[in-house]
Amino acid sequence: MKVIPDLIAKGICMELSDELYAQITKHTDIGEHYFEEGKFRKALEEYKKAFELIPEPKTNWEASVWTLAAIGDAHFMLREFVSALKVFEQLMNEYHEEENAFTRVRYGQCLLETGNVEAAREHLFAAYEMEGDELFDNDKYRKAISDLIENRDS
């Protein structure tokens, strides 16, 4: 199993056995298939099965990060913004994923959808600073920070 260098620096560097890793990725692969078909509820179920297989403490395992991101993304696509927000908060706070542009943009989107506009703008703009427009597939979220982008560029 490949260990991501950023996670080593964060102390998340334990490796799963090949057998357990295969079981986890089996569920995430099935989840990805469902996700790509727009079957987000079924995808979520598979992602949760994968996450349950990860040993405690889950923060020690790289697989927790990408599995949680998939869970949060499925909740987001289901428009379950409070549930998605909780997952992305966990990624930000327990897994220190603030340098991950995808995590930041989804966290910001969830904050905006749940009415926390100022915090949303902070995280959306941070994601924009990392990756630019390519993260913003919906004008709604880019518009929320358009003044920040204009002020930065002027």
C-alpha cells in the first residue's frame, strides 16, 4: 500500500495489511461505481462499509481520509448538507486536511448551504487560492467569493 508523504508528516503513516486494504478498496470501488451512476445513497452505504473496516484509532490510517471525503461528498450530492458538514469538519479538525483544496471547497460549500456565510467565504476563497476556478463547477459558490477574487486581483 502506498503511504502519502503529506500524511507521514501529519503522523498518519500506519499501513493496513494488503488483505484489509483490498476489502476497504472493494467497497470504495463499488461506491465509486454507484457515485458515477448518480446512485449517491448506494455509494454512501458502500463508503460507510469501507470506513467501518478501518481499525481504531481511525486517525492513524490514510484510508480514513479518502474514505471520509467520499462519505462527505456523497452526503453533499444527496443535499444532506448538515451531515456532509460534520464529515468535512472532522476532516479539517481531526485529520488536518486544511491544505486539501477539495476538502476546503466542500467544507465551504456545506457552510454556505447551512447558512454560515462568512465562514463559507473564508474556506471557499482558500480553496480558490489553492486551485483556482477548476474547483468551482457551480457559479453559486464562485459568486459567493467574487468580491474577494476581484479585490485580490486589483
